[in-house]
Amino acid sequence: MAGEPEKPARRAWWQALALDITPLRQSRDYRLLFTGQFVSSFGSAVSYVVLPWQMYQLTRSTAAVGLLGLAEFIPMFIMGFLGGALADYVDRRRLVILAEAVLTVCCAVLVANALQSQPRVGVLYAMAALFAAVSGLHRPAIESLTPRLVPAEAMPAVASLASFRFAVTFIAGASLAGVVTSTWGAAVGFAFDGATFLVSLALLAMIGAAPPPEKVGRPSFATIREGWAYARRRQELLGTYLIDMNAMFFGMPLALFPAIAEQFGGRTIGLLYAMPAVGALVVTVTSGWTKRVERHGLAVIIAAGVWGLAIVGFGLAHHLWLALLFLVIAFGADTVSGIFRMTIWNQTIPDHLRGRLAGIELVSYTTGPYLGNAEAGLVASLVGLRGSVVSGGVLCVLGTAALAWWLPRFTRYRGREGLAHRAAEEAARSAALATSPGG
């Protein structure tokens, strides 16, 4: 039949785009880690919406919601560096378990506060700060543990799976949070989050030990400086940090969602928080193309520019459907950026520095959103919601262009270079350890 020869081509086209799940098939420990983080991310997505919603209900202030980001930034900034150094010095799996146990306790405190007749705003700020501080232990440990479980060549697939996990759990979690806020209240949302951490802890307990690399110094200013010095020497790493910080600081509108939702109708808050994950999901389920892209730095730059332009569109949109569409585009672009940034990190950084560089990644990854939310809330209180969103998107695009010009080696960076560089550095370190006294 005339149509028969086209079927294999269509099948090959779909297979080329489909999400690559090879790492899940290859590694039992990675499956356990992925599943546990999938469950706990679902609960975290609920709290991510409920916490700022509760703050806005108690204060009726966009500035107060934005200041949650400032409360989170300082402890995250300090603990990110310490957590990275610890992840290179202790068993990484145990560090993840410790962090998630503390996060479970934080959820219990939020439940107790929410059940009070007059929940205390100070408790919300304190728990937001503690969540951020513990994340400074959790994320570097997770990021440095993952390359131990999966081959370096599979890192583009790992990055896509991480984005897929975020997308699915955030869509479901944000949607559930919309129901929780309008029906049951904040206490139920925080209790659900705590329960999901318990599931994750049970799965983490089944993963094998992850002892630290040989002869890494105790956490100190010297070992932290070693990580900083390494990052500064490499434009492909600096580019991943600075491009994302610029995009998130100027373009992040999440602190404004509670107020924007009221303009479109209060029950739309769940939709606003879910759309970023919809954008991420659209990208990740068709992310097979990412493993064929070699110009990782250029891909990050283009994605950051698209993010800024879409944020401008979101700020100018007068209809809910159009605002949601621009959010899908914006966070889809951010997901593309995240896939290639994570690929660069996991393919090019040697194991003995992976924890400390993951700490720097955490600081860069979260500094933009934390301070960006504070910036968006404060600017909105001065020039209005629309002015805050639109001006942020414009500044994001301009900043991205400036950074691309300033970091030419980042723009030219290719994936094969990172793999070769990491292999050479790890071989040189192994040889040095073998010839050193006591090696």
C-alpha cells in the first residue's frame, strides 16, 4: 500500500523525540533514588504553593510574599557551600537521609502552626529559612550522588528525567494545592508533604552506601575556596551559573502569582502554579533531541532569551488563557536551559569536586529565584504587577545578551569537550594519588 513505507519513518521520528529512560533501566539504585524523589517532590510541590498562599492570606501583601525569598536566600547561600563541601567528605546517601529527616520535622511544625486559631507569620518565615538551609545539604548530596549511579554518557537522559519528574509532580502537586487551599486549608497540605518525605526515606534506606572520594579535605574555607577557584577557571561552568541567575532574578514572577490569581479569579492560583510544570512536561516528553545537541552553551543562551521574551508576554496578557500559554512557553524554555546546564555539570566536573561544585550550582540555581521573587514583590508594590513582570522580562533578555558576549568560550562549548576534560582530570588525580606517599 502507498502509505506503508511511511510508518517506519514516523516510528523513528517519535522514538528520536521520546524521553530516554535508559538510566532507569541501567541502575537499580538510580531507580530507587528517582522514585523516592518523585514521591517527595509531589509533596514539596503542594507546600511550594500552600506556603506563599498562606502568607498572602495572613498579610494581604505581595511584598510579604516576596520577602519569603529573602528569608530563604541567606541560609541557603551559607549552607549551600557547607553542604557541597560535606558532600565531598561524607557518605552522600547518608547526607540525603539526614536532610530529608529534618525536612519532615519542618513539615510537622508548619502543620502545628496552621492549626492555630491565629497562625504566626514569623513561623512561616522561620520554616521557609530552615527549609532553604536544609536544601543546602540535600541538593548537593543528591547532585553529587547521581553521577555515581549512572554513566557519564547518560547524563542528558538523567537531566531530562529530572525535569520530567519536576513537571509531573508539580502539575499534580500544584493542582492538588489549589484544592487544598480552597477546601481543607494549609495544615492538610503541609501534612501531605511530610508523609511523602517518609516514603522517600524508606527508599533511600535501600540504596547502597556512597563513600566519599579519596583524600578530600575536611569541610573548611580552604576546601570551599578550591571549588570556587575551579569554577572560576572554566567559562562553561560560569556561564551556566550566571545566565540562569540573570534570567531568574529579573524574570521570576512566582511571588506575584497569588495577587495575579485574584485579578483572574482566586481559584486560578493552582493553574498559575501548574503551568510552569506543563511547560516542563511538554519539553521533557519530547527531549530525545537533546542528546544530539553538541552546542550546550549556545542552547542555554537561546533558552534564556526565550524565557525573558515569554515573561514579557505573560506580563502583557489580559486574558487568562494567553497568560497561561506564555507561562508554558517560558518554563518550557527554562527546562531546556536546565537540561543542558545539568548535562554540562554532570559531564565535565570530576568526582572529587562534584559536591562542592553542586553547592555552587545550588547557590546559583536558587539565588536568582529567591532574590527574584523578592525583587518582583517589591517592584510590584512600587509600579504594579504588570510593570514588575514586563520590566523583568526585558532586563532578562538584555542581561542574557551581555553575558553571551562576555563569555565566548561558554557560547562555543561542546559536550565532547566536557567528557574529555573530566576523564583527563580524573586520570591525572588517580595517578597523583597512586604516586603520593601512602597512595
